[in-house]
Amino acid sequence: MPYDQFHFHLYGPVQDTAQLAGPAPPLPASFDQMMQRFDAAFPNAYSEPDGSIAWASKQHQIVGTIYDFAGQVQYVELRGRGELEKVRALVETLCGTTQIEALTVMVLPERQWKNFQDFEKTFPEA
């Protein structure tokens, strides 16, 4: 089973990450919506009222923080190890949709902008 380590910030969708000059757009969800989705989908996972989340098993470990301002989630920081399938499941759950390819990702520590579809290609194939 291939694993990969990752650290990234997840933002709302943009048309072209190469043209991103300013801040990326917020995610289309509220803090409460994301936290409720996380808690419902992963009952054995851990969450705190400050937006800290953790989801782990023998095969993966993902920790993160949901950052909000003015009623919108500005971005989600995620880091850990595991297969793409787990990362994708978490992002889909938080965002409430399977249509996540256009979401913006800042890969860390490189500070490189990608859309989620291109970010997925950095994971080893299962």
C-alpha cells in the first residue's frame, strides 16, 4: 500500500492557479457546516471547537485546522500521511461535494499553487 506525506492549505476554486496574484478565495462552506460534516462522517475521529481535527488509523494519519472569518471558511490546513483516497474522502466530506478538482491547494513548504486535480497527481498510484 503506497503512502505519501503531505502538508497543504485548501482554498476555494479559481479558474487558473497560475494567475493567482492575491489571496485565494474562501471555501464555499461555513465553519459549523464543515465541523458537523466531519463529526458525522468520522465518528471515531477527533475534533475540537477551535477547528482542530484529527483522523487516523494504521494506514493513515491526518490532522488539520479549519480557519474561518466573517462566516466563511477561509482555508483548511491539512497535514499527514496516507493514501490519496483518504485525503480525497476528507476534503469531499468537509466541502460537502465530490466536485473538488477545481479547489485551490497551496502545497507546503514549497508554497506552490495547484488545483486539487493537479495536487492528486503528486500521490503515488495505489
